Amino acid sequence: MTPRGPRARLLGCALAAVLLTGCAREAAPPPRPAAGAEAAVPPVVSRVPTRDKVVFLAYEDGAGRDPRFVGLVRDRRLPVSLFLAGPGVGRLGELTALGARVQNRTLTHALLPGLGYVEQHAEICGQRDRVEARFGAAPRLFHPPRGAYDANTLQAAAECGVDAIVLWREPAERLRPGDILGARAETTPALVRRIEAEGYEVAALEDYL
């Protein structure tokens, strides 16, 4: 059944205003997928299945605030993935010019479990549209804030064109091929040295997913 009512219309207008796209006409909320559509939901990936000795570095958008991080990405030609919530801050333009990819992390950094399908659809699709408008390409990967998701998240992500829901972990004692590491800008130099010392390379996550 399609959700209706003033609350759904108000949410749509509010999010449109955040996106600066206006709300000139009233649009119906997205329909909830029919029963059985769950088979089409994107996979949840915390490690890429590969025999290549590679790992992947994933960052929240705050990494763009650190000019030293930008310099490291430039000097080492380091492939990194930035998962953006909201409009983003810092030197994101410089990072994307160096080859960094910008992916999705919701429009308002909302914690998704407990929100309805309409709200989650607006969070994910709204940020997809914002990233595409700003950087010229729609994000294919999605990281739910705090790594938290539910059935509505999976269904909304599928409707918003997400290819994979990406989770990550803190660097462990021992690296494994295909690890997706949640990295921080200030500790990246030491992490890269460790990755190389253990015989691994940093690869672009988007080349494997």
C-alpha cells in the first residue's frame, strides 16, 4: 500500500528544500516494493571475496578536512572511497580530482533502523541525487550510518540503485585479502606503511564491487 498523508508530503518537501531543488509540485511517496521483491536487494559486503593481496580504504567525509591527507592521496596516488553524508565539507573537490570516489551515506546522517520505508528511501535517494549533482556521477555503494540497517534499508537501497551496502571494520592485528578498512585521515600514513609491510596493496573498492 502506498503511504499517504500530510506527514509524507511534508517530509518530501523538507528534503527537497535541503537539496535546493525546490518543491514546486507535490509528489506521491515512493511505493513500497511488492512482496517477493526482497530477492533483488543489494548484498551487504564487509569483505570482498578475492585472492588478490589487496585491501580497501573507506573514509567518512570528514577526511576531506585534513590537507595532509589530500597530499598523501596525491603523492601516493592512493585509491580511496569517501562515504558522504549531507553536503560535505573540506577538500572533497580536490580529492575527487585526484581520483577519490564519493559514495552514499544518507542525506542527513540519520540512524536508519526504526525509520519507515518512505523516510529511508528519501535519505538514500536524496543523497544519491545530491552526490550526482555535485560530482557528476551517482554513487553505486552505500554505507548506513554506524553500520546499522534493517529490512526497510535493504528495500530502499535497491530502489535507489545501490549495488552493494558496504560495512567496514577497524584495522585488525592481521590483514586478510579483500578487507574493507574504516580508516581515519590522521592515521592513514602509518596504516599504509603497515599494509605495504605485510605485502598488501591498497586497491580501489569500486574496481572490485
